[in-house]
Amino acid sequence: MHLSSLYRYPLKSGSAELLDEGRCDELGLSGDRRWMVVDASSGKFLTQRAQPGMALLTARWEGEAALLLSAPGMDDLRVAVPDTHNVARGVQIWRESLQVPDAGDAAAQWLTRLLDHSSRLVYLPASRGIQVDLDYAQPGERTAFSDGFPYLLIGQRSLDDLSARVGQILDVRRFRPNLVVAGSAPYAEDTWRRIRIGDIEFRVVKPCSRCIIPTIDPITGVRNPAREPLATLMKYRKGDGGVFFGQNLIAEGTGMLRVDMPVEVLE
């Protein structure tokens, strides 16, 4: 088995960035979901669930300096990483409420025009990482603006099996994984408890429950009218608490990941 693809999403619910290599830091892949769009009035996070056009919003991480935003019909906008002493904005992501730096009016106006929704852009400094659910994590294990966990893994053959059931080749980016593993049997990842990729060990802590986002084409931003592939998943991947596809992971340590690294099941 090996790591066949590596993705990060600099902006929560923006398009994927395909990597050849990436560093695992204290919140996940460096640069992954460190930025988020929120409703200007309430501070509640915005995603493709309500704004499917965000699938076409490209955000490229430029380290600790800036984020480059681009979208069809819009001029590119480079947004400087806000100083941690900037005006803080109260935001809400699921059950978490926190204060994070606001990225300024230019970014807010750009996103408001794109989404036709009054929006603000916020940034998560590493020092303000969000504690992962203690039902699955240890105190101090944190994530960025992800949906609960720092890493999501999907097996390539699991995706191939689902594609065959749906009757079309599915783009893995529908499921927004960080790690795609080739060489394992379909759904083998359901049985893993601990794996090693390169020098980094990961705990496989929870199946990923799926929302409506996989029904959105990551290339066009259009929802599938038949609710595929969610409709097919519901026929054979439904369990207590939802419909599941992929596994959530927590890294035990930091280091580099590279495409083609071997994947070893430890437990």
C-alpha cells in the first residue's frame, strides 16, 4: 500500500490543492483549513452546503505571508495573513465559538460579491487551534477549521467500488480527503486502528459521516439532481449516526508526507 494522493484545503470549503508533499504540524497538514468564510452578521461558518459555488473558489496558501483567492469572473486577490493583534471576530464552527483575526475589508468585499452573501474572511493562528472531540482525542490534540478532525483518509479501491455502484467515475475531491491510499482492499480502512505513513503514525479514530457536499461536482459546483453518490451510499453504508465513507485520523507527531510513501497497518 502507498499514499497515492495528498490534498489540502487552505480555505474551508474551497477547492482542493493537490500536493506532492506536505508537512504535518500540530493542527494537521500545514496550511490546511487555516482560513474560513463566515456570515458577516452572525460569524457562523459558510460552506458548500449552503453555498455550492464555493467549490469553484480557489485559495492557494502562501505560507505565513498570504492567501491567494481566485474564482471565475473575479480578479485575483492576495490577502495578507492578519496580525494576531488585529481586530478579532467572534465566529462559530459547529459547536465551537472562538475569537480569531479578521482578514480585512478588501477580502470581505471580494467574497461578498462572489457569493452574493455578506461575508467576512478569518484566519486561525496555530496558537488558537481547536481541541478535537475528547471522545476520540487526547487533551491538547487540536485541529484547524476542519469538520472535527485534522485528517481524512479514503481508500482508492473504496472509491472505485462506489464509482462502479453509481455507474460513473467519481472524482475523489467530492469527499475532500487529505490522504488517498492505493493498494488496499475496498473498505479495508474501516478495520484499521493505527497506521504508519513514512515516519508518522496515525490513529484511525472514527468513520467519516457524510453530508450533502459529495453530491456537488468539484469542477462545476453543481449539485447532482439524483443526490449521487449519497443516494447510493445510503443503500450500503448507512449506520448509527449517518452515512459513512472514509476515516478520520489523528497524527501522533509531526513530519513530512510525500506521495508514494508506503502505508503500513500497525493495528
